[in-house]
Amino acid sequence: MKSFVLVASFIAIFLPLIVQAQNPKRTAKLRSEDRKRAKQMSQSKHQYVPLDRDTDLDGVLDINDKCPYMGERGKVTPFGCPEDKDLDGIFDSEDACIDKAGPKENHGCPWADTDGDGVFDKDDECLTVKGPPEFHGCPDQDSDGIPDLLDNCPKEKGTWALKGCPPQDTDKDGTPDVDDLCPLTAGIAELKGCPPLKPEEKEALKRAFDNLLFETGSDVIIESSYSSLNDLAKVMMNNPGMKLHLEGHTDDVGLAESNMILSRKRAGAVEKYLEDRSISATRITSEGFGQTRPKMPNNSDGNRKINRRVEMILKYE
């Protein structure tokens, strides 16, 4: 009799704790449901309950059943509540994977990861190939920040604008066509992909720069300058990436305002001469500075002649 009392005391003290330890939230919910059912079924709060009653026929007498109305859900614990072997909050009777915890939306089973890359199949856009989470499980072989799934050139670094492909470089000079002013001729980066000038071209430019002369007080180019300007046009034709900026200057003879106008006209005259020889106007710019930027002091005829000039500046833009 003493043994029976000890066992009963043990059950009374520890069974509630064991039941709660299995699945506290679910057990609490079940108990709440049971209390509601018990209230509905009771005809009187003093109604006598036989000690051998098993209301839900789960094999656990009501006197020991913590969930006396839940036996119909399937296999139960020794305390009469539905089992949840993997403690995932889903009863075994409703759990497709009773030995492995999983979310309710996957019927109690853990999400699969076919390629073992740490990205669950439900979120993995490349199920059989490993890839990082930021690319939804897809790889990026060339490490250009564009996943192979969207990369038209998965083994060459490229840009989003070109769908993962590198910029085209037709002349293979290392300067992409998009930045190459001479895309069909190999050149150097310093000249925007254009080739360096040949020695004879450099000489032609020097002659053009040094021999440009105008009629006195006029924007008319003297005839002796035509030959060097023709050579300049040829150099520009052979170097399509080259652009020319013209700056007109005068000496200090005359009114400053008139000299400013004259310097602009002289620069414009050279610009027109080159355009007449098939050099696109988009490749030439000009401006005048009048007498504001003398190269030499205006204290002699020789110095004034030097100051009456049009400077030519080559550019690659």
C-alpha cells in the first residue's frame, strides 16, 4: 500500500512537468480544448466520474489522462496526449516526418537542400549546383557579381549592362570599344586607344603650328600656310580619335575689344579651313583670347609677331 502511495505521489508531482517538457505550447492548447469539452459534456459540476472511464478510448483512464478528449488524434503519450516525437509542434498523426523536426508548411519535414550549399530547395534557383545565398543558391564562376543563371558569359568577368559579358575590344589593345576613340586600330590607353603619332606626323604638326600666318589686321590665312594646314588635315584623317582645340591670340596694337574679336575670327578661320578638307566640325573647337595672353612682351615688332598667333592643342577625349 505504501508503494502505491509513493508511485501515486511521484506521478502527481512529475507527470505534469514531463508532459509540459515535451511540447509546452501545444499541451497548453490541448488542455484548454479539453476543459471546454469537459464543461460542455458535464451535466453538473458535481457529476460523478467513474475511475475506470476512458472517454477518448486511447487506453489511458480519464483519471490519469491529461488530454481525455484527444485520443482520436492517434498514438498518445503515457499521459493521454497526442505524441510529437520530434518536438516540432506537429502531432505525429499529422507529421510526415515524425523523427525529424520541420515546419508546418512542409508537413513537419525539414526543408531539403539537394546540392548541400546551405540554401533550401524552396529558395534555391539552382538545385543541383552550389551557390551562395545572395544569388539564391546559384554560382558565379567569374566572380563578377552576376550569377551564372543571368550571365551570358559565365566564365568571363563582365557588367550588368552587357548581361555579364566583358566590353568588346575589337582591336585587342586593352581599351574597350566603348572607350576607344580608335576601335579598329590598336593603340595605347594614354591616347584613348589610339596609336601614337608617327615621326613624320609629329613633324607635320610642328610645321602647321609654327607656320600659321595671317594677313595683317585680318583673319585671312596667308597662302604660304596652306601646305602645312593640308598636312595637319591628313594627320587628323589618319588619326580619327584626335581632336583639335584652337586658341586665337593677338598683340596689343589696337583696341582690346577689337583684338578679342579678331582672335576669335582667326581661330574660326583655321577651323573652317580644316572642315573644308573633310575634318568633322565635331572634332574641332575654337576660342579667342585677344591680347590677354601674350607669349612675349609686346615691346618689339618681333615679339608682337610671335603674339599674333593661333595655338593648336591636340586632345583625345
